[in-house]
Amino acid sequence: MSRPLRPVPDTDKTLPGTSPPPYDHEPVERPGPDPDTDGEPLET
């Protein structure tokens, strides 16, 4: 806490092999009633 940290660049550079998976823009299936199904139970 004595020496100041280097300024963080606007673009976060992730180390090789540690990059997060690409964000999925597709709808994610989540349990429970869905607004699109009017609260109907999901068929399993």
C-alpha cells in the first residue's frame, strides 16, 4: 500500500490462456416460469 499502482489501461489485457469465454448473446435456459410462457411449467 506504500507504492502507487500503475494506471490500468482502458483495455484489459488478459494473460494467454486466461481469457474468458466469448459472451453468448443467445437466450440462456433458466429454470422456473418464463414470462414468454405465461408461467407454464417447462416440459421435461
